[in-house]
Amino acid sequence: NLLKTQRYLEHLDKLLIEESTGPAESLADKMGIGVRTLFLHFGALRHLGIEIHYDPSRKTYCYTSDVRIAFDLKRVEKG
């Protein structure tokens, strides 16, 4: 499940960077989720300080600032 989340976030990040998401329905289809779930995920990202907005003239979602979604797992040994 953790690796699935990582792949999901990497895919979303790629689409946002390329500004090739399409409208909400299209992006939700590309991500394999519902539109409501997509907006819940956007809310969670917003809570982390990652702002995403929709540009109606280009019909795509994109980052509002120079940010990226990064997912980094590390093994940390005790002691």
C-alpha cells in the first residue's frame, strides 16, 4: 500500500509538472480515482503547504509555486 501511494504521488507530480492533467474528471480518470477523492487529496496536499490550482485557459491543474511532491523512504537504524 505504501509503494502504491508513492507511485500515485509520483504520477500526480509528473502530470502537474507537465501541466497535462486536463480538467478534474480527466485527472481523476488518469489517477484511477473519483473526483471527490481527487479533491480530498488536493486538500491533504494543501495542508502540507503544496498549493495546486486549475488554469481554465489551458484546462490543466498546476502548482502555484515552485514546489514538487517528493516521497522519500529511508531506513534508520537505532543507536
